[in-house]
Amino acid sequence: MTQDIVLQAVSNPTSTQAVTTADKVFEQIQHAIVEGHISPGSKISEPELAKQYQVSRSTLREALNRLEKCHLIHRKPNVGSRVVECTVQGLLEIYLVREALEGMACRLAANSMTDEEISALQDVLTTHGSSQSVQQGVAYYQEEGDLDFHYRVIQGSHNQQLINILCGELYHLVRMYRCQFGMNSPRASRAFTEHQAILTAIADRDGELAEMLMRRHIAASRKNIENKLQQEGKL
């Protein structure tokens, strides 16, 4: 059963780009949806949110328009807005899209990333590898943006169209699905090792190998999810 939103003002600790009031409201609601503080399918009450955030209806609508473009909410004429619901089919479709587009981005990154960007990506993986959950092989959680291996690779493609799609339109929807379907995975250690192999291919400027490894990496994650859902009787 869906329900009206009762939302606490949750800020996004990793965000540095909020400038206007609409930016701040957008990022707070976005973060709350992704992290599950707002339930999937929840009905959005514009008067309630405007009052809670102490903003005008026009400012709130600007934020909601951006959330719709990120595919985190959907609107129906004469019905209103709701947070998207996570479905198994939607999850698997996203992974198929990611496999194709992130594979392409990885190939481009092998040719386009600067030495400084590659070094920074290695620093990110070093930080990930020091995580106790990764070392124990129980979970591999990555913070968003520059702390996310996949985000860095996509940015390293230097292809603005891919960046717009993968780091803009789909990025937070992907993170929402990850949070809703759980981070714990028997693939945690293996996924980290696969990231290291991908980085090595990028550093070697081997675009063909980098693309193949990224596609295999995402396909393996999708298969792992499918197996988990089958065991839970959801697939």
C-alpha cells in the first residue's frame, strides 16, 4: 500500500553542487528516495513538502521536475506524483543497459583518461580495498559520485552524452535499486578484484579488454541478482 510522504530533512553529505534553494531541496529529496527514507510508491504531497522545507510551490515543483528527469518520481495528469516502485523487471533492464553503455564508456576511458585521473581512480580502489566489509567478502558499498568506481570510469570516458545518461538520468535510479535490493553479496570480494582488473586494462590503454571486462563484471552482477531473486522466489 502506498502512503503520503512523511519526510525528514535529510541532507546529502557527499553533495557539493547545491547552490539555489531548489538545488538543495532536490538533493535532499533525491537522497531520501535513494536511501529508502521515502518508500517506493509513496504519494507526493506538494503542500506538505513545501511547508516542511519552507519553500514556495514553484521552487518545489522545480525540484520535482528534476527528480522526474532522474526517473525517481513519475507524474500522471489529474492524479499527481509518486515515487517510482522498484520492480524485478526494471532492475534487470537497467543492468542490461548498464552492461552495454558502461562497457562503451570503459573502452573510451582507456583512451581518454589522463594519468592523473587513472591515479585518482587507483586511490579510490585502495580506499575500497581497506573496507572491512570488502575484506571479509560480505558487502561492497560505494559512496556516490567521485567515491564510486563506476562513476569515475564513466566520467573518464570524456563523452558528454554517456555522462549525461549514466551519471545523470540513470545514476540515482541505479543507486536506488542497489539500496532497495540490498548491498550484501557473495560477490563482494570478487567484484573488487574485477574492478582492479578493469583499472589495469584502462592503465594499459587496452580499450578492447577494458570494455570486455566491464561488460563481464556487470553481467556477473546481474546473474548474481537473478540467482538471489530466484532463491527468494521473486523471479
